[in-house]
Amino acid sequence: MVRNFLLSLAGAALVAGCATGPKALNDGELAVPADYKSWPKFLSAVQRPDAKQVREIYMNPTAAAGSASTGFGNGTVFVMENYAAKANPDGSLATGADGKLVKAELLRVFVMGKNAGWGQGVAESLRNGNWVYASYLANGQKGPDDLSTCRACHLPLAAKDFVHRYDEHFAQKK
Ligand code: HEC
């Protein structure tokens, strides 16, 4: 009797847990996953001489299971490290033996992730499906960036699941 009672209590707790579900995140609430450096690269050493930066983009296993035809599943997270590009004394950008820009200090860690019900706190006109955005400084503190600017610049990519360089990534994956 007692055992049955306890079991039904446990059942009720499970049902309550399911009904509530995981917390739906909004911009600024997605943390930098502690283990992201062990994830596969989405793209490596992205050259951005225009921004005087070099970027490393990591994707979690859910993102790695995405395809050009289906996009990325719920649970996808991307982490992008934005490094300053090393400058020569004359101010021009330095290049290494491989002709590529040289990474200097880490300026920002950008995170974007999608899941069911996420990102519903923003105005309809700036919704990027159920993606949310966050920005961090190299020391882990929140970055000062206005996160609506992230949305505005990723928004035109709706046909590519709001992910820039979607085609470049899937072309490399083949
Ligand atoms: C002016 C346009 C622009 C703005 C603003 C912008 N992004 Fe992006 N984002 C890009 C481009 C372009 C890429 C592809 C990599 C590259 O070329 O640097 C990218 C790539 C990313 C990626 C890697 C996954 C992907 O979609 O390719 C993340 C994560 C990301 N941005 C997050 C953010 C966050 C967070 C913000 C705001 C703090 C932000 N972005 C603001 C243009 C933008």
C-alpha cells in the first residue's frame, strides 16, 4: 500500500515535470557551454579582414547532425569565437606563412541556439524562428552588444535556418 502510494507520487511528479518542461530561453540567457572546445568545427579560421577579425565556429552534436535540406534540429547550439586579427606596426593586417590572418586576443564569444518555444519574447518582426542569441567577453562576463542587432543581421537568412555560411559549411561537409 505504502509502496503504491509512493509510486503514484513519483508518477505525479514526473507528469508535473513534463508539463512544465525545460525553461524557454530568450536573448542573453543562453550560457557558453563549458565543453564547446571539444565540439566539431562548423567552420575554422573564418577570415574577416573587413572587421579585422578571425573567427572560429563550433557546433554541438545536434548541429553536426543537420543537413542542407533539413536545417538544424531543436537543441542546436553554435559558439563563435571572435579574435582580433594581429596588426603590423604600420596598421596593416599581418598574415602567416599560409597567407591567412593571424589570431590575436579573443574579443567576444557569441552563442546562438534554438529549441522549442525559445525566443518568443522578442517582437514578431525580429523573430528568427526559435533561435536566441547571447554575447560574452573573453573573461566570461556578458558582452555589451545590443542583441537585437544580432537578430537584424541574421534575419535575412531565414531560408538557411538563419545561419550565415550555411552553404559553405554543407559544401565542405560533402
Ligand atoms: C552585421 C551582421 C551580423 C551581426 C550584427 C551579427 N552577426 Fe552573427 N554572423 C554574421 C556572419 C556573416 C556570420 C558568419 C561568420 C562570419 O562571416 O564572420 C555570423 C555567424 C554567427 C555565428 C556562427 C553560426 C552562424 O550562424 O554562422 C554565431 C553563433 C553568431 N553569428 C552569433 C551572433 C550574435 C550573438 C550576434 C550579436 C551579438 C551576432 N551574431 C551579430 C553576421 C552578423
